[in-house]
Amino acid sequence: GSTGSIGRQTLDVARQQGDIEVTALCARQSVGLMEEQIREFRPGVAVMWDEAAAKDLRERVRDLDVKILTGMDGLLEVASMDGFEYFVTAIMGMVGVRPTVAAIESGKKIALANKET
């Protein structure tokens, strides 16, 4: 996800390039860092794997126009969304397989950072 090592490095690249729009962010449960990332990159959607973390995040960013989703359903919804070309998979373990397949099926270019997928 965006709060892990690879996700943070990916966002560093987006920050340095300056012309890359971040459409969505995903994380397991790092609410504080996810809030910071949402406030900086202003994605339309964010996914928290953990429901309690999602509830906390919704409260923290209620002043922003961002949709907070949860769990696998949220990941699959993001992977299938229109409006972006590249899908970076930086999710640990087998959790990343289904969203990656969904992104491929919806025509996205995939940047893999997951040995399982």
C-alpha cells in the first residue's frame, strides 16, 4: 500500500515528477500517514483494509472530497475504476492478486512490486 516502503517511494517519484496525478491510495491500517498522503496528493478515493482504520480516517478527512472504501471490495473497486492509466501493486502477500487481475482486466498498465503477483 501507499504507506509501506514501496508505496512511499512511489509517492516520492510522483512528488518529484510533479505532473503525476494520484487517483487513489490504499493502506492496511496506517491512518496517520494515510491522512497525510490524502492531504498532500488529494486522491478521489482511498482504501483502508481495516474497517476500524477506515472509520477513523473518514473522521480525520471529513473536510476533504475523498471517498473512503474498505477491504477487498474497496481494492477491487479502485482497480476497476476509470480515469487512470497505471496501477501500482505494492500490497504484501496474496491480497494483491485479485486487485491486480481486476486492474489488468480493466485495461490498466501494471507496475508490480509484489513477488506473489
